[in-house]
Amino acid sequence: MSVQNPIFIPGPTNIPEVLRKAVDMPTIDHRSSLFGQILRPAIDGAKKVFKTTDGQLFIFPSTGTGGWEIAITNVLSPGDKVLATCNGMFSQRWIDMCRRHQLDVTMIQQAWGDGISAERVEKILAADKHHRISVVLATHNETATGVKSDIAALRRSLNATKHPALLFVDGVSSIGSMDFRMDEWGVDVAVSGSQKGFMLPPGLAIVGFSARALEATENARLPRTFFDIRDMAKSNALNGFPYTPPVGLLNGLKLSTEMLLEEGLDNVFARHHRIAEGVRAAISAWGMQLCALRPELYSDTVSAICVPDGFDANKIVARALNAYGVAFGTGIGAVAGKVFRIGHLGSLTEAMALSGIATAEMTMVDLGLPITLGAGTAAAQQHFRLSIESTQRKAA
Amino acid sequence: MSVQNPIFIPGPTNIPEVLRKAVDMPTIDHRSSLFGQILRPAIDGAKKVFKTTDGQLFIFPSTGTGGWEIAITNVLSPGDKVLATCNGMFSQRWIDMCRRHQLDVTMIQQAWGDGISAERVEKILAADKHHRISVVLATHNETATGVKSDIAALRRSLNATKHPALLFVDGVSSIGSMDFRMDEWGVDVAVSGSQKGFMLPPGLAIVGFSARALEATENARLPRTFFDIRDMAKSNALNGFPYTPPVGLLNGLKLSTEMLLEEGLDNVFARHHRIAEGVRAAISAWGMQLCALRPELYSDTVSAICVPDGFDANKIVARALNAYGVAFGTGIGAVAGKVFRIGHLGSLTEAMALSGIATAEMTMVDLGLPITLGAGTAAAQQHFRLSIESTQRKAA
Amino acid sequence: MSVQNPIFIPGPTNIPEVLRKAVDMPTIDHRSSLFGQILRPAIDGAKKVFKTTDGQLFIFPSTGTGGWEIAITNVLSPGDKVLATCNGMFSQRWIDMCRRHQLDVTMIQQAWGDGISAERVEKILAADKHHRISVVLATHNETATGVKSDIAALRRSLNATKHPALLFVDGVSSIGSMDFRMDEWGVDVAVSGSQKGFMLPPGLAIVGFSARALEATENARLPRTFFDIRDMAKSNALNGFPYTPPVGLLNGLKLSTEMLLEEGLDNVFARHHRIAEGVRAAISAWGMQLCALRPELYSDTVSAICVPDGFDANKIVARALNAYGVAFGTGIGAVAGKVFRIGHLGSLTEAMALSGIATAEMTMVDLGLPITLGAGTAAAQQHFRLSIESTQRKAA
Amino acid sequence: MSVQNPIFIPGPTNIPEVLRKAVDMPTIDHRSSLFGQILRPAIDGAKKVFKTTDGQLFIFPSTGTGGWEIAITNVLSPGDKVLATCNGMFSQRWIDMCRRHQLDVTMIQQAWGDGISAERVEKILAADKHHRISVVLATHNETATGVKSDIAALRRSLNATKHPALLFVDGVSSIGSMDFRMDEWGVDVAVSGSQKGFMLPPGLAIVGFSARALEATENARLPRTFFDIRDMAKSNALNGFPYTPPVGLLNGLKLSTEMLLEEGLDNVFARHHRIAEGVRAAISAWGMQLCALRPELYSDTVSAICVPDGFDANKIVARALNAYGVAFGTGIGAVAGKVFRIGHLGSLTEAMALSGIATAEMTMVDLGLPITLGAGTAAAQQHFRLSIESTQRKAA
């Protein structure tokens, strides 16, 4: 693997130069007023990216997985009922975590490759006359399968049934890259991390809580201290932190959110969509299928690509890395060996995307897959050419 | 505050140039074999710094506070009895965490400034005929008061009473700077972080578990997922991580432990002692007292300095920062306003230490304290001069 | 232009991560012994890359252009006769410099795209019975046209005629990337810079002098002080510098030469050839011609590509930069507007090369050139696939 | 030597964090418009620091020594008469360079430690009825002796005699740190470098030319190409460079000048004076003398300190480096062994200055000099305390 090549794992992403420099700070006194000048805009910037003005946002030295734990331990108590859809590795892991924390999970199993079914959720909520279900869990973007679910539809289901359950959303691989609207969608806890749409090294869990979720924290009896948002809220109010803060990453987040907001979130999303469409054009030209079952499920941050039956997808990832020094994502969980993944999120250019597509192409030909060299690349090139024209026409 | 000045808070420390560069890495594929080449030596190096060969070491994207939670949630169950000494802010916070996690804490209150009394611990253990106490908690170095406790003595007390309680030690501000011997002292869980003796940015909890502590994890019923060392152990065995690892910091830890071991831990400790003695010589020349009650309690990583009655110690910290751009530590908890702290750990030179001492001196004179300009500096200079002579004589 | 994209100008090159970190140094005392620990291995390493043991190597805070001036001012006197071939912008500029320094230049004009004619040189030398010609100037690799000349043949011509003229070679865009043998080829002054094969930022002229060239310095009457190698030699002998040295770049050169030598110069050259052949396969698939007239002239560090008559080549460079953020080289001098250039030197991978090729392809299609999208990319992919196979077979 | 210690050589200086990051750039296409966005503000910023609006400013990849050569070769012809004062190593080297370039130098020898005598200059100019002297050379700040000369007085002498000679000033170790007024003082060529007041790594010669000096370039017959400002002017006018530009350093200069101008030049000068006065207070408390003969000659960027007769000043520099890892400047030239130097320019704080003073103090006591530990430090502390009070009072 050459660190000069761009990376195509579905996060952590390629880190922009300026963000690397923002993170790489000398030690400052985190109890001085300097710290507030970093923490405050980092929080405020992240709120804007989460699209919440009503909610409160917390940043912990942790990861997205920690973010899930923050979500459940601050709101729930042992035995609480949770309704969750499993349609991939990350939704499944969150469900496992709930169970390990003694929550009572009703699981809706969807095919890996399918999205959350708002209908199935709605049916179960409607049947829950006594409102025993406290929380609905949803993974906005299943990184394992490259599947985006419709959170707005889920909100409509909650509303339709007038069910008071809270809505927790894993937006780890969507927020900052794909449209996400915490307030508008009525998300009660939204979870993200530093290393995807925010283009930073891993090390931060970024979590938004709605007013209702905050209220619920007072009665939550799952033990937590490190992840307790009450301590965090108290310290943050004084521009402080309940323990040693990861100052460099926070400084990175401050700049990252400035960059995203300056570009304009809609432009950021459109850019991700454009690059993703190029990758999908290549996949289609290769005669391959996405793991995601239908176009409306296609993720703009990661594509999981099905290989022919009997072919081990991991070989592609291994060959690309060993022969060409380029990293793609393996399939994980139920689709291990059946898909390989191209991450296309963060600060990615056409030129970088094309180097990934062309390398995947070489690799598959090396391994005897029936691919025409250049075919996928040409399809992506054509998409990039035409879409950049239209981008420039629009801008003009 | 000028980022060009060295920093004198008791951690995070001044980060050596090479460690900043080691942490500031481009993204690599953490599922490739490259990751094991970072993780494995980081773990092995940290084990040597902890002085454990029998134990297992885990690194989490968290902080020392997270390390405490790792210690208790992996070993204990609600209602378990813990015996702990409170002699400062950090021992107190750990006790609070235990209580919030529904543990039953027997607290031995010592004066802030005093150390752990092995005698008092021994008496309580001896009285606990039915061995109801599961764990003894100890803070090796109380960062709030600059007090080092004698962990070897604590082990002797446990042994003398043949009490089977496990021994958990907070070594956050001692390990890597002061003598610490996990195996020899029979420490069952040892907790540290990246940002003190390891001279890195914050973001890692580094935790050692003895065989007995590991065994206990199977029956521990405190819920945990993010902090579960069983998941971590399983992933680490395959050179992996249960979630996105903080690769840059791990790479920093790899190099940091190499640096410490190459210098030789005894030399590292001697260096810290030498610098600390210089700071204490200055304090003494100022006619001031340490918060630590007796010389054997003096910490080699941080000095908490008592100010005259009625004088607000925070003024010193504020003035030094605002007028001279130099950061010292405020007093916290029970000694807030009564002490200020000089951190003297990590990669500190005589020249750096003297700049801190001279600045503290100016600041105190500015504030009307009866200090002679240059007096403390001269005392430290004399100590540095004579001790460096003897270092050089020894080396020759 | 996105700084995340690789760059395809014919130097400065993409700088490897480790070299950026080596250059980015805090200030050290350049009069202390630390400096010698940087300067000495930088010089020794560069000598190995120049393949000289007999010669002496000097490093100046300057550029390749400064290197030319070092070559002529240290050896020659006003009115001295120089024989030089002009076959591109850089050979021409060196000739101009000679004239501005009052040297008497006999210029052999070759077509831009052609190489140095050893035959023509030999003929002139043979006719110079009185050995009035003091120096033969040669540009090993004409960066403007992507033409490599045969320096060994030139040496044979000098030998055949028994002409005592010194041989000065501009190896700015060849040394460290293509085979260069200072001693074996009898090169008397060899000139390079930091920003090409050495993969560093610009700022260093690196110049080798043979024993004969050194001898000649004593009688050289062109005035020079900053560029005087006698002062440099005197200072270097004491591990010093005649003025403030560019310590960071020297530290980078130390590491850069270590990297090149560890990889093995032959492997470095083979790698450049492999990448260059991929680029040329693409050019051929586009149905385009190189500016270089014959295969034996093809440069492995830069390709100058002829565009159809009447088409302005600068448009390609502008469009690639503006639409896709990728930098290629424009044509300069006599071929301005007629060629565009792809630099393929330094630390370049297949994935990076493919991103450049694919981007050039998109750009040319955008501009209406009769290119099939993917065609050049596929040709390069095929070359990279097959050649990597053979590389791996050889290594196995 | 520890790279964590501040450095006290009289340049290169301690490089501020943000400037290191500005210099450490990935490669950009220096023929794209991006380059102009760096070059233009770098030039404009430097002009403001030079205080010239009438003049033109040029930046070369070189050093201050190269700057001298730029000055003379662009304006003068062999045999031209130059009047120069020698009062230290750097003025002497410039004179040597003139002679090596076949200029006819009339040298006024002043004692090392003395400044330029405007009276002696005036007398000679007055006697030069036929205006044979083309240029008067002056070193604004003699780095070897810590002596500042009065350039305004020199201009008055030129004016008084109505002599048309041009005035060339070496401002390498003054510009950006001490008051310098190119236009107001009628300086025709002003020379500086990147590594002193501009706080950057070495590698740039920064040179200002007045309209009269520019005019003179047309008739100057000293050969130059690399250093020819006509080529530079032509290229700069198109936002280009005549050869590969040192982009990172130029980007650093852009930011450095922004920093200096934002702080305000008067504040920058006052800060340097304040720190210098602190150092001088320490020297005085040590009972030692400056090499500079009179207070009006005292340099605010470097102090050369005389040691007792028979004592080798180099021992101080060696001991400080070897025992304490702190770098001071040795005496050079006529005062080698007789003085050691403390550089106090660039981005230096009180805390940093005190660490240097305290280390020098320890070192001198180690070596048996009759110094009281803490005495110099206390004197500097007192000065810093009082002067910061007055600074804050003024600001309030």
C-alpha cells in the first residue's frame, strides 16, 4: 500500500491537507479560554451540518460505536423496548449492543441490500397500543451494503401512528456527505463520527440530542459516566470538558464544518452524488450489480459490488492492495466474500475516483473476471464529463 | 497564550516534534496488514512501559477517565464492593464513577495532600473476613495535589491479609514518568492515557489487565460494549480492532514507547526526578510549601504549590497566561484557589523548566507575593548544574 | 486545482509524505555538529545517485538554473569557447546564460524533438585542432520536448577525437530517475536540482565536479562568490557552509537519497520506465505522437505530446486544470501550443498515473479531439497489468 | 541539542508553528494562477515591511549572501568604485565579494563594535568631486558584533554632499525586526533574507531596488543570469518566475508579512526592543560588556557579549549546547573567542528569553566565570515585568 494513493475504503476518508494541519496542533491549555474558541465553533458547526437548531450536540473522544452507546445509555434503562431494523453489519452491531445493555429489542430483519421498511415499522408501532416501545433505531446509511434508508418516511410512520417512541439514527456514514435533517425529520438522537463526512482522523463521536431525548436522560438508568451527556453538557456550558479533550481533533472539526458550510451542504451532497454516479456507471459498464437492491437505496458514500457466484470478493481487495497499493473495502458479515466495496466519500475528486475505478478494473481483469479494460473507466469519464459540464453551466 | 512557549499544565504535555509527526498520518486501510505493524509494537511497547509480561494490554480511543470505566465495567457487577482511598480530585472522581455504576464503595478519606494509607487499607481488609471486597482502587499519582502513593506497600497489605481483592491502579500521571511495576506490584488493572508520560495528544486509554482480572471479566455484569475488553482482545488477536481505530495515535504510541525504552525507563524516571527536584528547589527558595505533606509523597510529574492564606491561587495562573502566555495548572476540587500547579512531566529540558520557574516568579511578584525575583530560578539553576555534573560524571 | 490530486507537471514532483516531514524541521544550530550529521550523508548519498566516487559534490541553496551558473562560472573565463547543442528550451537557456556570461558558444541546432548528435559534436571537435573549445554542454533530458540524449555516446566522441574539452551535463530532469553515470561517462560537471528525481521541494542546486573540473576552477575568471565552489568546498570540509544553509532541504536530501538507494537505483529507473511506458501506451492508443522523434529518445520522466495541427495544446492544460483540478505541463518555447506535457517522474504509482491519463483523456474529448474515452487508459492499464506481473515473477 | 529548546543563534530564528505549516506545502503547478496568489501578496507584503512604495521588490531562491550579489551584479560593472565601511564579519564579507567581482572598494575600517561613521563617509564623498564612487555600501545591523548603524544619518551625508552615489544596505538581520525605511532613507538597494525577521527557514534572498537602482541595471556589465533582476521582473509581471520558484517559502513569506503587518511594524519593533533590553539588563547584571561600544549602537536583534580577557568565549557556546542543549552564537571573525552572542529576534517571548538567559548564566557559572546564579535572570525578569505593565497600561 502506498500512502500516496488515494484510499477507497468507506471511511476513514482521504484527509484534506488543511484538516491534517488543523488536527496537528501543539498542546494548549484546555482549561484556558483558547479551548472555548475551538470547542464552541466545532459544536456550532456540527449542529449546522446535522441541521439542528433545536437539539444539542455533544462531541466525545470515541468513535461512532461509542456514539451508539452514548445514544442508548443516556436515554434508556434495562428492559426498555427498542424496535430496530437489521439490514447490514452496522445495524446488526447496534442491535447487539442494545442486547448487551439489557434492552429488549424487537428486530425487523430485512435482506442485506434492502433498506428499512417504514411500512413494517409502522405496522409494529400501530400494534404497540400501550406504547411499550421506547425507541426506534435506524441506520441511515448501511456502510456494509451501501444502502441508504428513508428516514423521512420513518418519521412519517411514527407520526401516522402517533407513537411517542424516540427515533435514533446512525448517520455515521451519511452526515456531512448525504442529505440529513435532524430537526425536520424529527431525529431524537443522531450519531456520527469524525472520520467520514467530516474528513478527519477517527477519534470523535459526534452526537445530537433532541429536546425530548435530553429530557429522557434524567430517568435513564443504564450506568454511564464517561459517556454521560449531562456531565458533558455541564462542562461544555462553561467551555470546558469533563476530562481531557482531544483538542486537535476538535480544532479539525471546527475547520471541517467551516469547509462544508462554505462549500454549501447542498453542493457537498451534489458532489458526492456526482462522484457516486460515476462509480455506479463504471459498475454498470462492468456488468456487475450493486448489493443495494433498488436505485432509491443507492448510497452516495459507498458502493458494495456483488461478484459472480463462487468468486471470492476478498481476492479483489487483496490483489488491489498487494499489486497496486490501492485499498478498497472487503465485504463484511453476511456479504463477506460476496461483495467488495468502493468508498467514495469525503474530499474526493474525479481524478482520484478514476484512479480507483481504473485500479479495480485492472485487478478484476488480473483475476479473470469478464471485464473489458477501460470500460468502467470510460463510463465514469463520460459521466464526469457530462455532469461537470452541467455543473459549470449551472454556475455560469 | 503563545504556542511557542512550553506548557506547564500537568498534562497533556509538550509533544516532541517526532511524535507530532508520527501521529499526523495520512489515512491507511486499518483492515490491511499495515495496521498490525502499528498496533502490535504499540501494545508490546506499552507493556514494557507498564512492566508487565504476564498481563494483557488494551488501547481504546478514549481517555484516562474511559480507562477507569474500562477497569470497573469489565470486572465488576452492580453491588460489588470496592475499597478506595480519596485524597484528591482524581481518586474522588473514580469513586464517583463507581457509585454511578452501582458499586458499593467503602471510601477511606485522606487529607488532600496525603497519600494512600496502606495501614488503613490493611485494617479494613483484615476486618473483611468474608472477602466481600472485590477490588481495591488506588491512584498512584494524584494529579490534583502532586502526591505519589506507595503501591508496593498497598500490595504488601493485600498480601499480609491474604485478601483476594483485586488491585486497580490509576497510573495516568505516573506511568512512563515515574517508577511503575505492574507485575511486581501485583497490579490487576493499571490505567493510563496517551497524553502524560507517553507525550502524545489525548485520545487513548491504555489499560493493563492481569490474568486474574481477565478471568473476572467473564462474570462481570456491568453492561459495556464499546469498552468491552473481550471484543478488543478478540480483534487484537487478529491484528484488528472492534471498530475504527485511532491509527495516528497508535502510531505515535509505537514511537513513544520506542523512545522511552531506548532512553531506558530508569533514565526517564531519573530525568523526571531531576527536573522535579529543580522545581521543588525553586518552590523552597520562594518560601512556599507543597500541597504534598511529606517528601516521600512528592510527585515527580506535578507540583501543587500552596499560596498564602487568603490569596487566590487562580490569580497566578490567570496572570501568567494573560501577561506572559505561559500555562500553569489551577488548583481543582478541595484545593481550588489554594494551590497552583506546575506540571513537569514528559519531554522537558532544564531550559524549558527554567522558563516556567522564572515566569511563575515574575507572576507572583507582579501579584505582590513576597518573592525575590530570581531566587527560585537560582535555586533551580544550582540544582540543575550540580545534578547534570553528576549525570555526566556517571555517564563518563 | 485540488492539492489532493497528484500533479503531472514535469517537476516539481509529488513529494512523498516522509520527505515532506524530513524537510519541515524546527531550526537547529547550523554551526553545531548536528549540521554535519545532515550535510555529510546528504552529500554522500547524492554522490551515489550521481554515480561518482572520483568527483566532488556541492549543494547550493538555488535551483537547476543556478546549477548551470555554478558549472560555467567556476570553470570558465570570459571569451572561453563552449560547444553546445540546442534541442529544446532548457538547452537553449543554458546557451543564453553562457552568452550572457561572455562565453563564445558554438551552437549545434537540432530539431526540437531530436537529441544531441554525437556525430555532429565529434565532427566539430575533430575540426578544433587547437583545442580552443573548453567545454561541451549537453542536456541529458530535455524537459521541454521529453527527449533523452545519449551521454555515453558523447563521451565516446570526445574520446575518439582525443579532445580535452570538459563535458558538462544538465541532468536536472534525469538524475535520480533515469540511468546517469557521472564517472563512467566522464562527466566533468553534472547539474541537478532537488525538485525532480529527488522528489523534494525546489530550492537546491546539486552539482558534481570531476577532478579535472575542480582543477580548472583555479584559473576561471568569471566572477562568482555566492556560487563559488571553492568557498563551498572549504566550508563543507569542516561540515559547515559558507552562509546560512537550507537545513530542512538538506535533511530531505539525506532521506531522499537513502530512499533511492534502498530501493536500488536500477529498480528506481525500471519503475520510471514502466510508468513511462504506460503513459506512452496511452498516447499511442490516442493516435497521438510524441514530440521525441524516435523511441531511443523517449524520456522516462516526461512525455511531450503533439496535438493536431491548428489545435492549441494550451487549451488541454487549461481545461484539465480548470475543470478537473489536474495540472499538466504546457509546451514551452518553440513548441508552445504544439505540445502538452505529462510529467511522470518521482514517486508515482500506477493508480496515480492512471488518474492523470484518464483526466487527459476526458479533457481532450471535452475539447473535441478525436479520442475514444477509455482507450488510452485501457492501453496503460494493460501495460501496467502485464509489466507488474513480470515484475512480480522476477521478484518471486 | 534538543529541538524542543528555543534557539538563541542570531538567525535562523525559532519558526512559529503557523509559518512552518505555511511553508510545508504539497506541490502545486507554479505555472498556474495559484502561483500568482502566493507570489503577489508575498512581494506586496515584503514591500510594506521594507517600507517602500516607490521601489520594486524581488525574491530569489538564495540567501542574504546571494542578496548582496544581486545588489552588486545588477547595478555595477567591473572597476566601479564602491565605498564601504567594515565594522564586522558581514560588512567585511560583502566587501570581499565586491573585490572578487572586480569592483574597486574604498574601505573605511571601523572598530569591530563601532558603527558606520556618517562623518567619515561624508568626508570621502565630499572629496570625490568627480563622483567616481558609484555606490555606498552599509550594513544596517552587524550580526557579528550586535551593532546597529544609523542609515538615516548616512543618507543625510549623501544629501549634504549632493553625491549621486547609490546607497546599498544590508538589512538581513534588521528588516522585520528593527525600524527600516527604504524610501524615507533613500536606500537604493536593500537586502534581506527569509530566516531572520521574517521568521522563516533560510532559502530566500529578498531584495528591494529603488527606481534609480533599477535604471542602473541597464548599464551594469557584471555578468549574471540566475540573479538578473530584469528576468525576474519580466516573469514576476506575469505572475511567474524565471525558473522553478520555492513555492513553500514564498507561501511562508506571504503569511509572515501578514503576521508582521497585522501586529503592526511599530509593535514588532517595540517587542524586539523590549526583549533586547531584558537581555541587556541580564548582561549588565552579570557585570559584562557588550561588544557594541555605545548604547545608540545596541542591536535589538543580537547581543555580542565580551568575555573576560583570556577566557575563550567558544567554551560558553559549546558547554551550553552539550550540557543543556541550548544554542547560542559563537564569536566570528575578529571577535572569535572574545564574544559569544545571544540572538533575540523573531518570534520570541519573555519565557523563551528567560530560558536562554538562565541557561547562559548556568553555563558561565559552570565554567567558573564570576557570575551570581539568578542575577541576570532577575534583572531581565524585572525589566520584563515593568515593561509589560507599561505595555498593558498603554493598551488599556
